[in-house]
Amino acid sequence: MSKSPLLAMVDTESPQQVSFREAFLFWLKLGFISFGGPAGQISIMHQELVENRHWISEQRFLHALNYCMVLPGPEAQQLATYIGWLMHRTWGGIVAGALFVLPSLLVLIALSWIYIAWGEQPVVMGLFYGIKPAITAIVVQAAHRIGTRALRNNTQWAIAAAAFVAIFAFNIPFPIIVLSAALIGFIGGRFSPERFKGGGAHSGTDKSYGSAMIDDDTPTPEHAVFKWSRLMWIVIAGALLWLLPMGTLYLTLGREDTLTQMGWFFTKAALLTFGGAYAVLPYIYQGAVVNYHWLTPTQMIDGLALGETTPGPLIMVVAFVGFVGGYANTVFGPEHLFLGGVIAAIVVTWFTFLPSFLFIFAGGPFIETTHNDIKFTAPLTAITAAVVGVILNLALFFGYHVLWPQGLAGHVDWVAALIALAAAMALFRFKAKVTHVIAGCAIVGLALHLLFLS
């Protein structure tokens, strides 16, 4: 059977080299439309870059994605950085990764300021009254979604259960849980590898969308060839980009200052985000709410609600944590509250995302040179299983503060419980989008608050 003229045109058409300006405009657009969490963001990039624009082939796209999936950090932002770097060297990666984050940072700073300044207004209180139960249902859905993909045998279920007990009953810090799971996976992978097979990696595909600028057989560009000297310079540059701001904070403000503590804490958080933002949120809660008291449990839930409704990676909730923490702790004095919040938001964003760029620039050349598929190792499989238990604990934490706002000694908020149940039904049974669920619950909460609860 002969091909249609359209298919023939797609197969023979040789894509033109993409200019830096054209790529810049696309990454800028992506930063404002990247809703829907990692799955939605990766889907948008695949549709635009592979199917529509033919900038990169299906196989090379998945090859990059598999690498990003095993890194700590937001995989969608790292994938954008990787493709930008592959197309236009280091500056291309910086632009792609930064524009994935900057719109969300600006939006969250504005929303955080509105939240702090007008959060006690009836309209704002009503909106958040409906959103908070929805967030509880969303986190439960996240635990279910990750669990169905990650827990494939009794061993992985046992790891998830042990992680839940460790953080729920004994309040063991998240880093210890991650390291313990990794050790179990390392040992178990040697003696019983079939019990630590991962199920989350993206496999290859036979689909083809025509010739691409970076095609399956396109030679690796010179800047993407692995060289030890290039790796050394990247490591030195990364160390300086971390040491200079951290050293400045330490020397000018002191070790115990809020901004210094934020810089160090979110550096650790950035290295522990295996399994996505939901996995690291319990660690951020332990530090920001329990240990440092930068914000309250209720504010943490509200921050997650804002993060769910803005473009960009969900881990951008750290900008809200930074703004509220900097504002509440008057880091620049009571006369500069807004400035303190803005600087704190920028500080935590810098230290959270810096490792993601370094992982791509340092590891990308090795991945491109070898052209081997990147699989989940046994330690990473065990970590993913532990993450399920940790996320379940986070859901209980949110549910407790939403359903018992005055603590267990107080009454149950049955209205909030019904909203949470409705949100769960919409997510699980009707497969509604997260943004639609949040918007619907916000409207319901506003109406109930203004009519009956104010």
C-alpha cells in the first residue's frame, strides 16, 4: 500500500536547525502552560517537541526521560533542561530549565503575598475552606497512583508499610528512611533481584513521528560528548554556585539566621526528592513546620493548594514556604516584610533547583555518549516503595488538620469531610483533572463559607 502524500512529506522532510530565539520563545511559553504535574508537563513536551515540532525523536526523548526519572528532583524540569542543553549547549539548558521555574516563582510570590495580606478576608477563607479537603483527596490519589505502579510484590509492600510506621509512629526523619530503603534495596538486589524489579521506567516504543532534528541516528554533538575535563569544570562551577551564596549568607547573617538555615535545609531537600514532590513534602513538613517553625500546619496545606493551581513543578511549593517563613520571621526587619519574603522565596528556589541543573550538565554527556537505556536500580526501587508509605502519612497529616481543625478533642468538620469525599470520587471514579477538582471545591467552599459558616 502506498503512503499518503502527508505521510510521505513527514517522512522525507528534513527538519531545520532550531534557532536559539525560537527555542527561547517555546521554553517561555512552556513555563506558563505547564499545568498538570509531571505527567501533564511531560505529555505537553512530548506533544510539542516530538509530535508537532520534530525537534527530537521519540527514542531520544525517552532516553533522556529515563535518565531524569532516576535523578532526585523534578523530572519534567530536568527533561526540559536536558533537551535545551542538547539543542543549544549549556545556555540552552539554563534557559529551558530556568523558564520552566521562573513563571511559577513569580506567580507564587504574588499569591503568597495575597495570602499573607488578605488571607483573613471571608472570600479568601471560603476558597481555602473548600480547597483544603480537595488537597487531602489529591494526596491520597498520589499515594494510590504511585503505589499501584511501584508495589509489585510482598517485599515492596513490606518496605512501604515499614516506612509508614517509621515516620508515623516513630517520627524518624525522611533522610534516614530513604537511606535505609536504599540499603535494603542494595542488599536485596544482590540476593533476590526479582523482588526489586522496578515498574516505573519508561520503555522504548516503536512509534515514529517522522524525521527529527535530533533523530535516532543523529551523531552526538561535540558539547555532549563525555570528557573528564568538562566534568571537572562543571563540578567546580557547581560548587562555586553553591558556596558563594551560602558563604555570603553564613558570613553576613550568621549560621542561625533564617535565610542561612533555609539555604542548607533546601539543599538537603533537593537531594532527597526521589519519587517526586509528594515524596519530599513530608521532609519539608518535618523541617519547615516541626523543627524550624517557619509556618504552621494549616499554612503548609494552603501552600500545597497554591502549588497545585500554578504552572511549573509542584515542588515550587518551596517558594511559598520560603516567602511565608521569611515574612513571619522578619528576616529584614518589620519595616521590610515583603522584601524579606521575596528574598527568602528566591533563596529556597535557588538551593532547591541548583542540583537539578548540575545533574543534567554533569551526567548528560555520559548518557549521550553511551546511548544505553537507564533502568531503575534495586536501591531506587526500594526507595520508591518507601515513598508510598511516606506519602500515605502525609495524607493522614492533611486529613487530620482538615477534619479535626481544633485537634482530636474538638469536633469533626463533617462539611469538610463531605467535600473531601466528593473530591476523591471525582479523582478516582470520574478521572477528573486536579485543577478542575480544586476549582470546583473552591467554589463550593466559598459558597458554604459565605452562606453558612461566616
